[in-house]
Amino acid sequence: MAVRIVLVTGKGGVGKTTVAAATALASADAGHRTLVSSTDPAHSLADAFDVELADDPTEIAPGLFGQQIDTQRQLDRYWGTIRDQLMNVLDWGGVSGLEAEEFLVFPGMDELFALLEVNRHARSGAYDAIVVDCAPTAETLRLLSLPEVLSWYFERILPTERRILRAARPLLTRVTDLPVPEEGVFDAATTVFSGIEQVKELLADPEVTSARLVVNPEKMVIDEARRTYTYLSLFGYGVDGVVVNRVLPEQVSDPYFSRWRTIQKSHLDTVDAAFADVPRLRLRLFDEEMVGVGRLRTMAEELYGDADPVLDFRARNPFRVEDRDGEVVLEMAVPFADKGDLDVYRHGNELFIQVGPYRRSFLLPDSLHRRQVAGAKLADGVLSIRFGEVT
Ligand SMILES: Nc1ncnc2c1ncn2[C@@H]1O[C@H](COP(=O)(O)OP(=O)(O)OP(=O)(O)O)[C@@H](O)[C@H]1O
Ligand SMILES: [Mg+2]
């Protein structure tokens, strides 16, 4: 079996960590060698299992390993050499100490290095399934859009810089004392770059990676999940399930909760309508905190029953490219997007699609270079872009 990666995400406090833990446990119980990784710097995975976890995977139950990724360690592993060189340059320029340190971090960097770690385990062959306990939605989206943004950057900047420096090194060392990077720095950068490329490849493959959204039957939580669904699709991530957590169970008869039940009922209907094309799983509000392997297993059984928590959940690919009567049509699911939120434009052989605050660039395949965009339309949550006849 090829590795599967399930990203568990949702708004803060909805039960992501608990659902990720229960899902991973169910996956191991179904016979898959499973790793559950927390990329949320505010780790609580160990608390959910009530065990100690570290940066290296630790066995929690038969076939189940857990890790809380230490981003500092990952940063040193991947970024150390590059950082040292940049420090030298900054020092030469009169910037040092804390100030320099601050120059050397970019937003989302921790999360990016956490993803490189997930990539490493995914390719190790040691696991059939990796369940990722993500940070709350906003950070996760930033994280998932990073490989896209960074590889765009690296593809354009890195090769040129390396060429220029190769040519300039003899000159530079003669006329200035500017510390010129050794080849080792470029090798380190290349390692990071190819790591990012690999992450992108894994995450962009809907056969490998899918997102599972956790919501509560509450208006703001559901609204955010819908936006998340849109943005995930934009970056090519399929959603393979929605877990509706903390549903008031039928047997609660206290009149105090009867109004809550009515409110929840209407939100459950909203979820059913909004995510009609995705499996929805309901999970009751338990009468205790769901901590420890025993309780998580109870939760997992109620959540998945006899279903395989990994193999029985597949996301549809949000993209499709089709030939239609001499035209090529690129179709992309952007559920819940408004026409007003959406902007599509082309620059050279790149196509840009912007939805709300997120922008994605697509490098068009050669076959589309010589075609003009003939039209774009948004209907039923699907954006279709038509490329006309070859000119
Ligand atoms: N269905 C449930 N019934 C009872 N308790 C639950 C349920 N789901 C989650 N909990 C409890 O709610 C608390 C918060 O859950 P959890 O830590 O999984 O949320 P989270 O979405 O990961 O939060 P954060 O955004 O802070 O990472 C935990 O104590 C957990 O045991
Ligand atoms: Mg959590």
C-alpha cells in the first residue's frame, strides 16, 4: 500500500487533536503501520494519549507511533548551514546578535520544517498511514500554501543567484571582504528546495493526501470550515470527510439543553447541505474528557464503526483537465466561492487564481502555452477555464 497522509484540521478547540488521535488509533487497529504527528507548536497530542512524546516517533500502542515535531530541531537540521552563512553576511554588514536572528526567520518557517519532517517519514517506507494533527485552520492554510509560495520563489531566485555568485566569487573575494558563500550553503539550500518540492508532490497528490475537517455544530465554526474547504481546494487538497464533533446525544433530556438541541439540529442540517458531497461523521459530546488510549478507542469505534479510517476515505481531486471539441478546459472545485472573491489572470505561461486572500499560481503545461484563455466561468462551485484553439 502506498502511504496515505490525513491532515486533521479545523477551528481552534473543536477537537482536532482528539479526533487525530482517535483516527490514528483506529488506523493502527485496522492493521496499518501508523504515525501520528503533531505540527501544532502548541503540542497537546501527548496529553490526548496521556503518554510522553518527543521529536522522534515513540510507540504508543501496537502499530501506532506518535511524535510532536520539535520545530527548532528541524530548523537546525535543515536551515543551520544556510543560517550560518546569512549570519556572516549580516555581521559583515554590521547587523548582529538578536537583530540578525530576526532577519533569518520568515513567517511560516516553523511549519514548513515540520512538513519536511512529515515528508521524510512518508518516504521512509516505515508507515502506511500518517495522521497529522494540525494547528488551527489559519496557520494550517498558511502552512499548506507555503510549499507553493516558496518553490515559486526558489525556482526564480536560487538558480540565478548561484550562477551570479559562481562568476563573481573570484572578483568578490579580491575586492571586498564580503563573506562569499561556500558551495555547501547552496547544497543546503538545494536540499531544502528539493524537500519542498517533495512535500508539494506528496501533498498535491489526492491519492496520498487528504484533509479531514473537524467542526462543532456552531455557526462560526461551520462558516470557517466552508472557507477552509474553498482555500484547500484552491491549493489542490481534497477534503475526504467532515467530523461533526460534540453533538448532544439523544438521551440528554434535561430541558436546559432542549434549546441547544434545536440550535444544533439546524446547524447539523447546514453541515449536511454544505458538505453534501463529502462523508459526514457525527460524534457525540461524551460525558467525560476523552483522554487516554482506552477512551480514544471508544471514540474511534463510535466514529468509524467497521469502516477503515484510512482506506475508506478518499478525496476527489479538485482539478480536472479535459479536451472538449478542440478546446482544453481546466476545471477546479472552489466550493462556496463568490464571483466577487475570485480573480483569474494569466501572465506569460503562468495562470494565477486568487480566491479571497489566497493566490495560487499554476505553471501551464507546454500544451497550453500557445492557447489563449477563451473564457472562465463559475457555476455550482466549479471554476472552468477554457483555453481556445492553438493559434
Ligand atoms: N466529543 C467530545 N466529548 C467530550 N470531550 C471532548 C470531545 N471532543 C474533544 N473533547 C475534549 O475537548 C478538549 C479539547 O479538544 P482538543 O484538544 O482535541 O481540541 P483541538 O481542536 O485540538 O484544540 P486546539 O485548537 O487548542 O489544538 C479536550 O479536553 C478533549 O478531551
Ligand atoms: Mg490541538
